[in-house]
Amino acid sequence: MSDLVGVVPSPGKQPVDSILEEVDTVAVRFAGDSGDGMQLTGTQFTNASAVLGNDVSTLPDFPAEIRAPAGTLAGVSGFQVSISSHDIYTPGDAPQVLVAMNPAALKANLPDLEPEGTIIVNSDNFTPPNLKKAGYDSNPVEDDSLRGHQVIAVPISTLNRNALEDIEGLSNKEKDRCQNFFALGLTFWMYDRTLDTTLKWIQEKFERRPEVAEANARALKAGYHYGETTEAFRHRCRVPRMTVQPGTYRKLTGNEAMALGLVTAARRAGQTLFYGSYPITPASDILHELAAMKNFDVRTFQAEDEIAAMGAVIGAAFGGAFAVTGTSGPGICLKSEAMNLAVALELPMVIIDVQRGGPSTGLPTKTEQTDLLQVMFGRNGESPMPVLAPCAPADCFTMAIEAFRLAVRAMHPVVVLSDGYLANSSEPWRIPDPEELPAIEVRHRTDPEGFFPYIRDEETLARPWVLPGTPGLEHRIGGLGKQDVTGYVSYDPQDHEHMVKIQAEKVARLANAIPEQPVFGPEKGDLLVVGWGSTFGAIRSAVMDAQSAGKSVAHAHIRYLNPFPRNLGEVLSRYRQVLVAEMNLGQLAMLLNVRYARRVTQLNKVQGRPFKIAEILRKINEIVR
Amino acid sequence: MTDTVQRPTASLTRKDFVSNQEVRWCPGCGDYSILAQMQKVLPELGIPREKIVFISGIGCSSRFPYYMNTYGIHSIHGRAPTLATGLACVHPDLSIWVVTGDGDGLSIGGNHLLHCLRRNVDINILLFNNRIYGLTKGQYSPTSRPGHKTKSSPMGTIEQSFNSLSVALGAEGTFVARAVDVHTKQLAYVLKRAAEHKGTSFVEICQTCIVFNPHEWDYVTDADVKDDSTLMLEHGQPMIFGKNHDKGIRLNGLKPEVVSLGSGVTEANLLVHDEFAEDPTLAHLLSRMGPPNFPTPVGIFRCVEKPTYSELMLGQVEEMTRQRGAGDLVKLYRQADIWVVNEASEGNGR
Ligand code: SF4
């Protein structure tokens, strides 16, 4: 504890003896005003835990408004992190600890807390005006309404001010902005985390403002020391490190993973990466990430609108780049017209849809899986679209590369469906050796002999990818009906039907290039739980729980949604019942019904929030008694 | 579609740019003349054929790429500038032409046109202005004159029309010009200058839709009146027009006025054209001139040098590469808090 010498949070107190209990998994939620720095606090707690060798899984939850009125329910920002000594797949159903910086944060998050969970509040903020803003008639910390919970009221604002009292050159307002680090320090004490990772981060982040670095570091240590000297925090927990595959790890979010995957695909293929996009929540971070990777021959284009972003991507693909756009559902609505042109032109490109709550503007910062049918069918004419769906934040890396592999193979656009949850939540990622990742082979035709723009590869049915600038291969392509092979404009009925069929067949043949559908659990049995996208963690955990209870339940998570893996129909037929759990009203269920004539049971949730493990388990238990 | 005839650039002729597709505009359409001039001018530019790309949207004018034996995309309504922008970003060495119309470019695609100009993407935009929707058979367009009676405006349009050159100048266009479909020599000259300009070149071509708006441009095309109703812009020259070269444009305060030469007014009193003026005020003033009180200026209104979008984009790519070195994925993956797990162990794996 030598690094804490000199910090005197509450004069006169000595460290009290504490009990350290080992636990497996714990989930903590930090909540406060959107200006309180809760995202940062949660991230720091996550990083410190990851570095200690825990598995981590996070769920940020922030308001759509950047600065909703302070102290109101609309302005509450939260960050939940689960840390574990074994593999975890979700940030936990219900946190065991809630850190609430004000009454609104308490009110908004209390319903999620475990029945006997601990609540730490900043009692300084529980003033009559703040209570009123949150809609409390009386102070819940003082009346009996929180019975059952362990409530620890800490005057964080006062303690923080005291600890920073003699720091020169900072206003009281600036000092108050360190309160979140006081709270963080306290949780570091409670869960026996070292302060090192965060102290290092503070030094780097505030390198140019040493007084701010000093204030944050002191607040962090003061919080830790307060825990050490306060009776209420005698009971501490430690989550031991988990045993994992050796390697170098980092933590990454789905959006970070997506950006890394895209740039990796382009680099490994030796191509320019072109990212054309219009800012939209929750996809914008991909644009930000890539804009900072220009030294990888990445060209980012912030377009005037969603339509222009998609158009520019088509132009870049025509020019031979690895071209990609990222957006969310409302952006897909606008891009549909140009996506359809991309289908007609048969050019390779990737379209990332980070889904959010809809319809229309909907819930910009919340998660949902409601764009599946839109990307499958939301275009005029017969317009087949390959669709992939990563199942976890780090899987976005893999699927971004897969998307380009398939796009280039078929000379066709490919959609990747991420969602707000994947985009913003994070998990540890074992850093791969880029040399060991698949290199996508790109061939640009240069031979004029026998060339036609829609002459097709016999196996894949792909047309040649010709770079403008290649002598002798000048040709025109367009959105009008055309004849196969020559590409000549044609309204001939036979030509048209042939073209529609061959494009459908081309996409269907991608099934030959994707893995078979794996199943987790028994090869046949009572129930197969099927999901796609970000529901992976909750479904996998629930299925594991059901399996431990002796039930014959398996899990199939579909990452290739169009075409489906070639064995999927057969997999579905091996179980007496199929349960499809998805965050919509049954979009995958509908596709499975139509494709395999398989009746399925549905579990649907459309609340802008991920499934809880318990919700899925309850349904499993209803079906398999 | 492809024609695999290959010739060295030096000996390219008009025919090398003629595709094997049958041209399907209405007989007498102004588009024929524009196509012919384009095919005549291209061999003179010294650009290899394979480096030329035509991109269009939807409308009569947008059939243009099919008739050019170059690379080409016939895209979707109004979006051609977006495709051209993406292509220019990854292939700055190409000569990219966008062919659009008053509906395609100023109505459904207005937004893209503005932003393309503002960014100064190195492409050439030819806007065929016939002040009508031809392909959809005769509705008014955003450049139709107020009161124009069409199928969709039987009592006359109630809309203010766009002045396409003012729009282009307002959007910070660095090359803004006007030509007339049947004034072939002047059209060829403007096309050449547009091709040579670095950055977005915007050319409005007054084009006659013989079917739905046949008399729209009579005042600039009819031999009898055209000399009195057009003003040929020439850099560094006083603005003189009229069949007898006896009329000129003089500036009176902030307003231009038409004056007759002689009786005390000399060339020295007239406004002198300056294409290269950094300030777009003169160009804007010219763009506002037209009937009934003024001749319609034809030629190059503005031609100024500014960095192009792809130059700036590639400049940043180079700058970051210089600062950080060529991208290394191994390092990139490690730009975060990392931790190392050494001992092999069982674990649940992932
Ligand atoms: S409709 Fe008008 S613009 Fe279109 S091809 Fe015919 S004459 Fe030309």
C-alpha cells in the first residue's frame, strides 16, 4: 500500500481488518448523469480486470441525447461490466453492485439490481432538488424503500473535494469531475483490483495537464483508501484469474473489431480500403477508427448523406478498392436503392448495418435485431443479398474478413449485421498473427481475349473484376435490364429471367464456400435453441445451465444467414423442438419456416435491451420439462 | 458491352469512341450534337481511351455512357456524382465524366451535385439542360421557367426555377461554363477546357428536347437572333455582343447594363471578362444575366485552381504514413492495453 501514503481521506481512521472472499463472477453497474463519466469509469474497471486475467463482458447504456438535463432520468448513463474467473458470454443478467451517483441513476437502474444487491450512492447528490428531478417524494436512502439491499451512503463529493483540497490550478468544478475516479477507487478496493492500469492511463491521458492527472490519481487513491478505512467495506471479493489459452490479449468492442477486420482484409489482399459513410449511431465509431488508420492506405469519405456514401462505395468498388460502408437501419433504408444497383452491377463490396431500435429513428442508442428481413428483401425486384452476422464483439473481426472473402468470390455486395450491443460492448481478444489470417485472393482481369463484362466463372458464376485503366477492356455496366455475358441492355423476357435466376444461383452457391452449421451440445435431442447475432452469449449461457440440469438441449448460432449453411435443414430436423430466440418479432423464425418448412417456437424481445440468460432459461424450461 | 479494338493513343480517332450500341434518342434531339462533339474532342485530349470513364444517372442524357466506347456506368437517378467521387478517390488518374440533366442533376441529385462541387472532386460534370423531363414524357423540371405549362403543370408551374450556373458557383465550383448543343465549335472548346481543368468542371449545355420543349433555346440557337441574345465570354476581352458587334456590358454600380458602343461609349468603358478571378462575384453576376434584358453569356465563367479532393485525401494518407510509418497490423492490434497469458492451461477455451 505504499503508493497510498499521503492520502488522508477521512482523518483519524486506520485501515480496518477486511475479509476477502473468492467469487467466480461478479457484475457491477456504474450509473450517473451522462456528464459524470460513467462510461469511462466502467471501461477502467473492465481494463483493470482484464489485465488481472479475468474474462470480461460489458454493456454500456447511454442516452440518445448528448446532454440531457442533469439529474433527470433521461440523462442517466450506465455501464455494466461482468468479470469472471471463467468464460462468460454476457455482462450478467442482474448486477450485484450498483454505484449510483445521483437519485435519477438509482431510480433508473434499481429494477435491474439483484434482489439482495449492494447499492453505493453518492449521498451528497441526494438533495431535495435532485430527488424531485428523479421523481422521488422522499429520500430512498433514508426511508425504508431499499429494504433488502445493502445500502452504503458515501459523501463522495465532499470526500473528493477534501482529498483534492490543496491541488492548485483547478477550479472546484474541475475537481468535482474527478468524483467518478473516487467511486472507481472504491470499487477497486471492494474487488481487490490494482490501481496500476488506471494510474498509468491517467498519466498518459493527461500528460499535458499534470494538475488534472494528479487530481484524478488522488481521487482514485482516496476512494480506494476510503474503502480500506471504512467499516462498511470490510467484506471484499476477489475474482481469481481465469485459465485461458496462452497469448497476448486485449479488449475490444464490436466496432473496433469491425474496423480492424476491414483493414486486415484489405491489407492481406494488398488492396486500398475505401470506407464511405455518413455519421449515424451506433456505427460512427467504425468511421472514427478507420479515419485514424490512413497509413494503412485507408481512405475514409464522410459523405453528404447515406445515399452518397453507398454510391461512392460502388464507385470505389468499380475502381478496384475494397469498398465498404457502415450504417444503421435508417441508413439502410436510404442505401437500399444503391445497394440494389450494386447487385445489378455485380461488384464486390461490404455493407455493415449496426442495427438499432426501430422503426424510423426509433431508439438510436439501443440494440435490436430488426433489420434482417430489410437487408434480405428490402429492395425492388429480385435482389439476392448475402448476409452475415457476427455473434460477439471479437467475432466482428472475423466476419468483416469473411464478408470481403465472399464478396470478392461472388462479385456481389455482402451485408454484415452487427447491432448496438455488439458495437459497444467489449470482450477480451486473443491477438492473432496477421500472417496466419486468410489472405483474400483478388484477380483483376487484364486479358481482352474473349472478354465480356458478364462472362461468368463456371464454379462461382462471378463476372470478371476489371479495373478502369486496363487497355482493351473498356465496357459499360448499368442498372438497366441486360443480357448475360455481353451485358448489353436488353428487355427481352428470356434474358431477364435468365439474369434474375443466375444472380440468385450465384448467391446460393456461396453455401459451398462457408462452413457447415456447428452445434453446441447433443447431436440430437429434445430441443435446439437457435439464434443469430448478439444473442449468442445469453443463449449459450442459458443452454449450458439447462445442460447442467440434465436437459437434452443444444445451441446452434447462425452466423451465415444468407445463404444458410448447407447442413442447416438437416441440423434442425434432428431435434424434437426448435426454439428461435431473437430481438425482433420473429424474422429468422420466418426465414426458417419458409426455407425448411420447420415449425419453430419463438422467444422474442423487442425492448432495446439484450436478452437475459434467465429469460431464455425460463423458456427452455417451459419447453423441456 | 465491349469493343476490343486497341490503338495507341496518338492515333485515336472519333470512331474509337463510338460504341456498338444503337443510339436511341429522338431524331433531332440536341443530345446527338453533344455526343458527336464529345467523340470528336476526346481523341484530341491525348488521354488513353482506357483512362476515360463516363458515369450517368437516369434520364435521356444519362444514356450517354452506353454510346461511348470507354469505361462507363449507367447508374441510378441523381447519384452519378457519388459514384464518380468514390472512383476518383481510389483512381485519381482517370478522366471521369458525369453526364446528367436538369432533373437528374438539380432535382433528385441536387444534394450530390452541390457537395461534389464543394469538394472539388476531379471530375467533369456535363449538365444537359432542356428545362423539361424528357424520359418521363414532359413534366416540368427544376429549371423550367415559372409559369411553364407542361403535363404536370397545366396551369403553369408555380415554382421558381434554378439557375444552374448560380447554383454551381454558390457551391464553390472552380470551373463553371455554359455551352449550347448546336454551337459545335464553342461546345468543343468548352469540353476541352473542362477536361483540362483540375477539380470539378461544371458545364451547363443548353440542349433542345425536340419533343417536349422544342423552342426553349430558340433565342440562343436561331441564326437570326442568336448574336443579339448571346454574349461570348472571352478571357481578358471586353464584353461585346450583337450581330454588328455594337453592344456591350457596362457596370453601373453593382448592376450590369447593356450599352451601345459609339456616342461616347467605348470598349474602355466595358466590363472585361476574367475567368481566373479568385473572387466569384463577376462570374456570379454573369450567371444572373439572360433574357429579357440581357444577352445569355456563353463560355467559361470561372476557372480557378484549387486542390482537388483526391489530392487532399492522398496527401493525408501520405502525411500519416510519413508520421507513423507504413501500417503494420501487428502494431495496430496492440494499440490498446494488452496483457500476456503465459502458462498453458485447460480453461474452457473460447
Ligand atoms: S425526349 Fe427530348 S431529350 Fe429525350 S431523347 Fe427525345 S428529344 Fe431528346
